[in-house]
Amino acid sequence: MSTAKKEYKRITVKSLVDMKRRDEKISMLTAYDYTMAKIVDAAGIDVILVGDSASNVMAGHETTLPITLDQMIYHASSVVRAITRSLVVVDLPFGSYQSDPKEALRSAIRIMKESGGHAVKLEGGKEVKDSVKRILNAGIPVMGHLGLTPQSIYKFGTYTVRAKEEEEAQKLKDDALMLEKAGCFAIVLEKVPAKLAKEVAESLTIPIIGIGAGSGVDGQVLVLHDLLGMTHEFNPRFLRRYMNLYDDMSTAISQYVTDVKAVDFPNEDEQY
């Protein structure tokens, strides 16, 4: 059972480790623009992830692969200008770190310098070990990401749960330990069995943030637009919609159209 929430003026990577030690769960949401980030930050979210999911949510792509480094920097810059408390973590997009540790470092440096973000996140285990180390050696905090890694969707061929079999589960555990030893300050586990995620969280000293990984981890992350019900086609088991903004916004916009056509808007009080 979590202890009472501690008030932090500003969340840092050290804050997250402290939260794990205190058994205080970590809250994390995505944001991609100034207006939404300002609301999320003011609501008390610990970590804002400027995710490459912007490729899907903001640009309408089928996968996260098309988004570029320049586009990630644009979104991250917008978010950073809005926040006063949250830790801002920025995804390194596909192609910016996988093949060459030097390229990975250049990409991470660009994100930190040009967006003002506080940390970067990248997907993978031992296959990106050299890139992780190169970035960390430059003093840039790194969050790992294991389990379902959307940038590898064409390798997996499906968005189903990962690491259900013993061999893949063992690799995930080995990769998580490697990322901790390399110096990552936290790891996202996506769409893995709850029992496995709990085991990983209990075996490491760094926080494990889950999405579709059960309640036995150190925190949770969701895509903001899914949580608010702005999307309605995406219905995974792990998603809880706290609002139904899709219907509310559709109703409001339809009413606006009706009012404009009926010359009901603007009325006398809404004119100069």
C-alpha cells in the first residue's frame, strides 16, 4: 500500500527513485502540445512523456515509425514551455538511435538542447546497449522501454502481449537488469503479463512504469487522448477512459454549426 503523497516543487529523476523507495506510485501521461501539457502539469502529473505516439495521435499515421526527430523536438518544445513541475521525457524516434551510438548521442543532444526536455526514452534491450551507454556518458538521463516496443511492430507483426513464453520473459528480465546497470533511471514495460512485470519491479531499484503491465509496478502511463476519450477506435483491456470527450466535443461542435446556420450565434450579448 502506497504511503502518503509527498509534495515536490519540481520532479527530477531522483524524485522518481525516491518515490519508489517510499512506495509512492508514479503517475505518467503523454502530452504533445502547450495547451494540453499545461493542464496535465497543473493537475499534478509526475512525468509527461512526449511520446512518438504523436505520430498516431497528432498526425494520423498507422504506426510510430514516420515521426521525425525534428517533429519530436517541435512537440517537446511546446510541452516544456507549459510545465512548472512535471519531469518531461522525450522519445527518441525510430531511426535516430538504433544503428549507431554516435547518431544516438547526436539525436539525444539535439532533443535536450533544442527542446529543453529533461530526459530521453528509447526502446530495446541489449541491442541498444551501446547507444544507451553513449547517451548516459554525456550526462543525459535515459528511460528504457521493454515488452511491446511499437517501433519494432513490423518485426513482431502484432500488438499482442509480449513475454508470455519463458524464453522471451527471461530476455526481458535480463534486459531490464542490463538497463539498470547501464544507468537508466526508469523503465517502461508495455503489454506484458502482470506477474512478470511485478517480478521485474521487485527485482530492480529503479522505477518500473507500466502500460498494460498490471498494478504490481511502480507507476502507470497512458496516452492522454485515450484517457480523455478523445479517441474511440482504440479499446485495449488496460485502458480506462476517465471521460468521453469524443461524444461531448462532437455534440458541442454540431450545436455550434446549428447555431451559426440558424443565426443564433452570435446573439446580442455576443456582439460589440
